[in-house]
Amino acid sequence: MSTADAVGAVLWVGATLYAVFAGADFGAGFWSFFAGRGERAERARDQVDHSIGPVWEANHVWLIFILVVLWTAFSEAFAAVFSTLFIPLSLAALGIVLRGTGFAFHRLAPSDRERRWYQALFGAASILTPFFMGTVIGAIASGRVPLGNAEGDAVSSWLNGVSLLTGALFVATGVYLAAVFLVSDSRRAGDEDLVQYFTARAMGAAVVAGAIAVAGIFVYHAEARYIYDGLVDEGLPIVIFSAICGAGALFLLWRGASRGVRELAVGAVVAVVWAWGVAQYPYLLPESLTVNEGAADHETLVETLIVFGAAVLLVIPSLVLLYVLTQRDIVAEEHEPIAGRE
Amino acid sequence: MPDAGSIANLLPDLLADSSQLLPARSQMAFTLGFHIILACFGVGFPAMMLIANYIGLRKQDSVALELAQRWSKVAAVLFAVGAVTGTVISFEFGLLWPEFTDRFGEVFGILFTIEGIFFFLEAIFLTIYIYGWKRMSGWAHFWSGVPVAICGIGGAFSVVAVNSWMNQPGGFTLGSDGKVTDVDPIDVMFNGAVSYEVPHMILAAYLAVSFMVASVYAVGMLRGRRDRHHRLGLLIPLTVGCILAPIQFFVGDTAAREIAKDQPIKFAAMECVEKTHRDVTEYIGGICTDDGVKGAIPIPGLDSFLVGFSTDTKVIGLESVPPDERPPANTLLHLSFDYMVGIGSALIALGAWFGFVWWRKRDIPQTKWFLRAVAVSGVATILAVEAGWIVTEVGRQPWIVYEIMRTEDAVTGANGIWVTFVIALALYAALGAAAIFVLRTMARRWREGEAQSVPYGPLDDEPASTPGGSE
């Protein structure tokens, strides 16, 4: 394994953590958006707030991490992706701004009407942001990003079957993970009604996400052959592992099990990310730029690994501390009085 | 041989190319100018809230604790907005300047990966601090906030070091093909401009936050709210600001001298120096024209003196380089620089006034004029930060990497930047208005004495784990 491969792996670890944790935060926005009206819906939204409030910003930082590692270690690929895919990436950035501010402001809104408005903004942006990010992944996977400054087609590069499907898949996996996490959080909060509420939704989302993944096999077969070949060859064990985890999680959800669902659901999603990585290897941009060709100066790569080592030593324990404090409600959202709801 | 048809096609292409530069620069300037305000709060505000928290714990002062708690809630809102506007900046490295990042990402990128760690830790510990008021013990909670202030400074170092590097690029070798080799991360990190630009910006962030926070309480006092809450809310940030203002003046003065040496053309534009000569007049204010500065207050010889402590010092003029290597908008640069120096001086004067009265009476000056001065100092300081970024960024033009890469060669080939720029304008205008509105709503609720939970309260007085507790 070359130094460039090691940095590529670091990038993939970041992408995995983003897909799981930020993906679930996006999915929580989806459930907030589609909860509807009524007492139960408000309770579901409160649970969403309570679950993601303390963690979403830290989870969001993985995106920054991916971007900076990408432009430090693989700047040629970064430039090619960001110039050709200017439109979906601008839309993703727009979504990030609307989502973050919508969430930050909604708890502090002066009236119920404004709170709902910010909440809707947060929810809608939570769906659009991962969708556009997914179209970017699809564009890369299907080899539609040529090297150079905006050399690819500005529109068809990301408005195609693979991109749309990958966008839908990123949304769906997040929605699924969010529902699974919300089942656990509701159970911890002692709200049996919400446990059932989110269990039903988690099962529905599992089926939809699975269906999109299966549809993906055909779409990738038609439009992203290199990745498809990798998925059914060296990536196959991971694909099967993902399917087993997904099926297992669905079974446990159906049984109403209180343990193991989260782990299996996360396993299913992590396996999808790594199956894609294995299928795409050794390419950074399939069939035009390999990891080694696109890598930075050796010294820069070594520094990147050192910084990642520091991140593992400093950030991971801090994140664990945050999650533990959150799960034990030592770090917990205070219920600020909201006008009109008291 | 190109035929007539391909030449006809070439022309619109060229126009399309060069037309991206202006919107790209506008969007970058606008989004960075917006983000820098929030970034200042990210860097400087945690220290302010920790000082209040420390006083509160040390002296069992419930007013100080209440201030710290409220400030942490404001910090939470500003940090959330800053996190997303900062993300926009990182997208723009690719969206607007892909050629820059493509060529030099491997050089300056390492600083951003370090910044990523600081940002991560800042986000994590700020969350613990903000959400930890009720259920953590006092000192444990205080210490959970300390990494936030440290990481704010560390993050500012990493990011501003990148800007310093753009001003004084080093730590790499350019091959004959223009490719970067032999990257030395330490030399990149401690490039020629770091030693003055980084402390200048960190101090600027602290000053901006100090005077912004103080100005809020000064306005409250002018409206007749002279309770201890307002007095302490004014006193803490104002003390910090007044101590740092003279230090900033010294750092800024050093920076200007270094710039005269390292980036003489930027300095010439700041001071409207056309021809290289000695005994250069310092112009305060005015408009820069081809034949001298109009409408300024001239002080003969001072510019030379400021650069080299002697009126005999030679100052390099704009005409020493070809016109296409000079920055645009000299008057803007000149006035921005003068404004920054003017505000720096005014803040020192304000601090002297405050210090003198405090020394004599152990009290905040009671006159309305003092409170009025503090009330405007916040916005004035923020504008000085903006002026400083105009000086460093516009002053470096036409270079994105000083004397190595021109900005026009860095810009994206993608179309539609005008569209994203207009969207960014509208979006950030709405965002700014909403943020101010939300903060004012919070302040109004606090004033109306809305029930607020007591810091470090008993564990069982609120079932925080029950969702829907607000029903």
C-alpha cells in the first residue's frame, strides 16, 4: 500500500463517518419535515431536536475534513470535481446554509408560525443537501468528471440515471439510519408510542433504501460499468455483508428488539460506502485518474497522515465523550420556553 | 491553422472566461466579508464567556454566571451560522478557484487539515459547554469551555496562516513546468507574513467581539438600564478590549512596516505613493488620482518616517511595476487603511478615557457621551476588520499567490457565477436579518424575565430527557 493509498483510506474513513452520522442527521430532518401536524407529530419533532441538537455540528465537520483532505492530498481531482459539478455543489452548499440556520433558529423563533417555517426550511434542506451530494458521487462513479477546469458537461454530468439514483440512495440511507436511531432514543426517553412510530418508519425506510440499492445494480450496470464490475467482483463480499446486515436489522425491527438494530443498520450503510470504495479502487476518478497519479507531493501526504493521527488521538475521544454525555443526558437540550406553546 | 469560424467561436469563449473573474471575486469578497464577522465571534466570544464564568464561580456571583450563560447561548447561534458560512468558503475553494487549489492545494492544504481538527474540537466542546449548564458541576463545566477558546485561536492561526502564505508564498519549489515540488509544511506554516498577520487578526477578532458585546450593554444603559447586569456586561468586554487595543496598534504598525518591505506595491496603494522616492508625504484621507492625492491632510515626510524611522527612507511607488501588476481601487485601499488606523487610535483613546475614570473613581464613566462612544465602537470595530481584509485582499491583486499566480488564472471555467453571487447576496442578507432578529428576540425574552433555569441546578428539577417537555 502506497502513502497515497493510505491517505485515500483516510479520506474514505471520513466519508464513512459523514455518511453515517451526518447522513442520520439529514434523515432526522426528513422525519421532521414529513411528521405532519398534531400532538404526536410535535412530539416526534421534539425527539428529532433532542437527538440531533447536541451532535449535528460536530457531525457536519466530517464534511470539512473530507474537503480539506481532498484538496490537500488530491487537489487535481478536487478541482475537476468542483468545477465540472459547479451546479449540484453550489446547491448542496445552499442546502447546508439553509439547513444549519433553519435548525439553529427554529428553537428561538418568536412565534409558533415562524418556528414551523424554520423547521420546514431545515427539513426541506435536509433532503435536498444529501440528494445533491449523492448526484456528485454518481457523477464521479460514472466517470463523467474529466480532468481539468470545468471540462465536463455542466448539466448532464450530474443529471443522469446514476447520479439521480445515488442522490436518492444517500437520502434514503440517512432516512433509514435516522429512524433506527430515533427508535433507540425514543426508547431511552421512555416514550413507547414514539418507539412504535419510528419502528414502523424505520421498517418502511429499510425497504425503500433496499429497493433503491437493488435498482442501483441495474442502473450502475448500464451507466457506471467500472463500478458495477467492481461491486460484483472484489466488492461482492462487502455487498453481501451489507445485505445481510440490512435484512438482519429489518428482522430485529420487526421483532421489536431493543438491542443490535443500530449496529446492524450502521453496518449495512458502512458496507455500502466501502463496497463503492473497493469497486472504484485504484481510481480516484474512474478510469481517468488513479489514487497514485492524483496524489500530492510525498511530504504533504505524510503530513496529512500525521494530522489524521492527531485527529484520531484528539477528536475521536472528544467525540466519544460528547456522544456518551449526550446519551446520558448530561449534555442535553434545555427546553426553552417557546412562545405560544406554554 | 485556425479558420475564421473557430476564431469567431473563440471570442465568446474568451469573453465568457474573463467574465467569471469579477463575479467570482465579488462572491468571494462578499461571503468572506460576511463569514469573518461570525469567525470573529467564534474566536473571541468563548474567552469572554469564560471570563464571566470564572468570575461567577470564583466570587459566587450569580450575575456573572447569568451573563456567561446568556453569552453561551448567543455563541451557540453565532457558531451554528458561522459553521455553515465557513463551509461555504471551503466549497468556494473549488467552486470559484479550482486552478488555485489544483496547483497549490498540496502546499497550503495542510494548514486547513489542522484547522479542521481545531474546528472539530471547538464544535464538540462548545456543544458540551452550551448544553452542560444544568447538569455538570461548576468547575467541570468551566473547564469544558476552555478548549473552545484555545481551539478558536488555533483555528484562526491555521486559516490566517493560509492567507499569509498567499501574501508571502514559501515552503515549496516550482518546477520549470510550473508544478509544485519539495513542499516543506513547516516553511509553509511559518511563512514570511505569519508573524504579523496572524496576531493582527486574532487580536482583531478579540477587539471586534469585545467592543460589540460592550456596545450592546452600552445601548441598554443609555436606555436607562443601569442594573448590575448591564454594568458587568459592559465592564468585562470593555476591559478586555481596552487592554488589547494598544497591543493591536503596535502589531498593526509592525505589520504595515513589514508590508512596505515584503509587498511594496500593496503598501504603495495603501498610501497612494505613485513614484518611488524619499521623504514621502503621509496623506490622511483623500482620493488617489494620477497626479497626487486630492482632499487629504498631508503630513510631509511622515510616510517615510513610519516605514524606516527616518524621513530619508525610500518608499517604493506604484509606477515601479507595470500597470497590470498594480492593485485596482487605490482610493478604496487607501481609505480602508486610514479607517482601520483611525479606529485603532480611537479605541485606544476610548480605553484611556475608561482607564482614567476607573483609576480615579473605580467606576465606569457616567457621562452619556462615554456610553454613546462605546455604543458605536462595536460596529466601528467590525467595519475596521472588514477594512483590514479589503487592504490585504484587494491590495494583493492582481495576484492570488503573490507574484506567482494571477487571480484571473485561478478562476473556474464554470459558468453562472453571477447567478450564485446574486443568490448569495439575497441569502446572506436574509440570514443576517434573521440572525439579528433571533438575537433580539432572545434579549427581549431575557429582559422580560422569562423563566431561566439556574446554572448548575439540582439534577432532578427538570425532566430534560423527556421529549415534549415544553408542551
